[in-house]
Amino acid sequence: MAMKEKIIEKILLLTAFSSIFILGLITFFIFKEGLPLILKIGIKAFLLGEKWIPSKGLFGVFPMIVSSFWVTFGALLLGIPLGLACAIFLSELIPPSVGLLLRPAIQLLAAIPSVIYGFWGLIVLVPLIQNHFGGPGLSILAGSLVLGFMILPTIITISEDSLKALPPTYKAGALALGATHWQTIWRVLIPAARSGVVASVILGMGRAIGETMAMIMILGNAVKMPTSFLDSARTLTTNIGIEMGYASGDHRQALFATGVVLFFIIMALNTLAISLSRRRVH
Amino acid sequence: MINRTRYLTQSVAKILIWIGALSTIAMMILILFQILREGLPVLHLGFFLDSPKNMGREGGIFTTIVGTVALTAVAIIVGAPLGVGTAIFLREYTRESKTSRVIRFGTDCLAGVPSIIFGLFGFVFFVIRLNMGWSILSGGLTLAAMILPTVISTAEESIKTIPSSYREVSYSLGGTRWQTITRVVLPSALPGIFTGILLSIGRSIGETAAIILTAGSSLVMPTSLFSPSRTMSVHFYILAREGISMKMAYGTGAALILLVLMVNIIAQWLINRYIRHRT
């Protein structure tokens, strides 16, 4: 009996390490495939090179790094205010019964496949931008708007959780001192939940940088340094998504190398967000 | 005077927040409406039961439904036991320890890894290294890795809410740890675990980037785990991006939306029922 218990515990321990194991495998294989090319052409030439012409062996991802951040920045401009508004709305302004309806709606927002958002961007936003602002329509602006919407569930749920986790005495104390409800929210609750709110924004940022299919559909995919929100662009993720289907040799390795850069950015953001939300717990 | 400004600010702020929240919901409804309006008329029984013909310009989406179900099944069969096992270990075998902190960090990190990275990994590991080729198995295993964090966190949450008195009763009756887990903990946590599995199914159905790199995009009817296959999401993406047929794209999109909505509404319903049941 005791023997069986011991064996089961060992099996469960092994199981529990599966996610670490997978993370390790992912890291190992992405680096194994991508690193040799980065070392071959030089870190600087790869990261800061502005030309991506696989047929000539030119692999510079700088425009894609810039585009990734540009699109993400645009998404945050829309996502942060809307997300915070929804989080405050859900935690402070609405009666719980309405929240019971609204919260599933936010969850649904997260469940809609990204290709659906991309398709909507393509058929609605792109023509709209083309007609009203000119340019190709397939643009950073369209990408930012769609992404800003896609990262809302991340920002809303985590911000709302951290607002809800605050001790009720904070609110009671502020109200008792004569602060209005809004002053309590803005000057007491939000600052107290700051680390959670910041963590939610960072995770949203990670989600935005990592999005692929929707962006392939609406960014236009031109490899060049973006100069305006109306330019079409290619991000790190879309570069992989578009060319992986037919790449081979150095070209394929260069796509894995693009993955390495993406992986570094995502891991930095993840670690930051995790350490911030840990702080909230203790 | 100062008082009046205070209350004015409050009113303005609250109105802005109402506008923000309502416009978010309105946008979501608009997005769904605009796709469903064009897509729903395309949906007939034949659309679901016929195989795609002529690259998807004609016929239906039957083979992609089969592909979606097969890939999702592999993902759940592999991912769910691993995830639930992890959750049991984290909750029943170790309290806050160094091991559990490392495991949690790994799980949190995995949750943040973008699907295209999973796709690259699945391609080089399953498709090439393990020689599985573009197949349902490669795609399903890649998906299993992707859904792991969701399964773990929902299972952990539901195990957490089980009162410790349940366990104490089992132990006092002479139950071993494993008996307590299989007869007391797991049955009580089942609705929560099931919710996590439903959410994972939803995620698997909607996934595109990772699947296109690991399961391929063949429209041929899959015959085994080693057949390449195209899922509904991948089909939808290819129809729309390559401009093969807007009508079929709308139809597939509408079918996708309905499917994902259905799965998630059941999951939400379970969560609500479960919460009410517990408290």
C-alpha cells in the first residue's frame, strides 16, 4: 500500500514537471535552429540589419522589431484606457447581477479565434481606413485597432482581479474621510492595485507582440521601416507565419532566429509580469 | 465650490467609464454581427456534411470539421491528464515550496508563449525530429502543450475550493492519500476540471498559427493519426487570405463563431452553477 502511494507520488511529480519540461524543449529547439544563423551573420547584422532579402542571404530583422513595437504601442493606446474603464466598471460601478452577464461577455471576447478578428479587420477596418485616410488600408493603424481590442480580455480580467483583491477597508477608509467615490477609485484603489494593473498591461503587451494570424491578414506584410501609422508593415511574428511554409536552409534558420528574438522579448515581459503579480500576493 | 468640482469630476469620469465599457460590448456585438449576417445564410446541412471541392470554392467543410475534432481530441487526451496531474500535485502533495514555485513559474511562462513559437517548436520537434510529419498527431501534441496552462490553472482553482474537512473525513476513515484524491477530491473538483477542458477545446478550435505549421493544410479526408489535416480555423484563414471564396469564408467563420460560442457558454454555465453550488 505504502509502496503504491510512493509510486503514485513520483508519477505525479513527473507529471507536474511537464510544463517546465515543455518550456525547456521549446527553448532548446528554437535556439538550436535559430542561433547558428545569428552567429553566422553576426548578432548586430541580424538585429540591426534593415534588409530582409532571403534569396540574397540578407537577413536583417530591425524593421520587424520596430514594427512589432509600433503595432503593440498602438494597441496599448486603445487597450489600456478601454481595459481599465471596463475593469473599474466591473469592480466598482455595476451591480453584481449585471456583472454576472457582462463578465461572460468579456470571457467570450477572449474565446473568439484570432482569425475572426483578423477577418473582421480585413473586411471592415481596412476599407474604412483606405477610404478615409488614404494609403493601402492594410496598415499599422488597422493592426493596432484590432490588437487593442484583442488584448482587452487580458487587461480587464487581471486588473479587475487585482482591484477586487484589495482589502475593503481601503475603500471604506477613503469614503469615511469624505472622498467621493471617484476620488476613492482614482486616488486610492487604482494606486493600491498598481502592480496588478501594470502586470495586466505587460501581459497584454506580450499577447499583442505574439499575435500572428490576425496580423498577417491586416498589416500588409511589407518589409520596411514604418514611418507612419498608415504604412503597411511586417512584424516578427508575421515574418515567421508568412515564410515558414516554403522556407528551407538558411532561410528557414533565419525564421527560427526571428523566433529567438521574439522569444527573448516575450520571456522578458513574462518574467516582469510574473514578478509584479507575485508582489501583489505577498 | 471645491465640492462642486469634485462631484463634477466624478460625474464626468463615471460617464466616460460607462461609455468605455458599453462601447467595448457594442464593438464585440458588431464584430460578431457583421460576420454572422453574411455567414449564417451560407450554413445549410450540406455545408457541414459535404467535403470541400475545388480548393474550398464549392462543397462544404466536412473534412475540416473532422480535422478539428481529431486534433482537439488528441490535445485533450494528452493535455488533460498532464494538467490535472500537475494540479493534484501542486495542491495535494506540496504546499508553497521551492518545487511548486518553479512549476508555477514554468506554467505561467508557458501560458505567455505565443502560438507561432509553439508552431515553430512543434514543426522542428514533432514534424521533423520525431518524424511524425505534418499530421494530426504532431498538431494535437503541439496543442496539448498549449492548453496545459489553462487545464492546470482551472483544475487547481477547483481543487482549492474543496473544504479541507472533506479530506479530513476521508483520512479519519483510514483512506490513503491516493484514495482520498480519487474518491473525494477529484469527484468534487470534476465540474471545475471539465470547465478547464471546455475552455481548452475552445482554444484548440480557434488556434491557427501553430496548427498550420504542424498539421499542414491538406483538404484530403484524414484516415489515421499520421494523416495531415486542415482544421476549420486554418480553412477559414486560407479561404480569406488567398481570396478563394468570400462566401465560403463567411460561412466557415460563422460556423467557427457558433461552435466557440457554444463551447464557452456551456463552460460559463458550468462555472456559475458550480459557484452557486459551493457557496
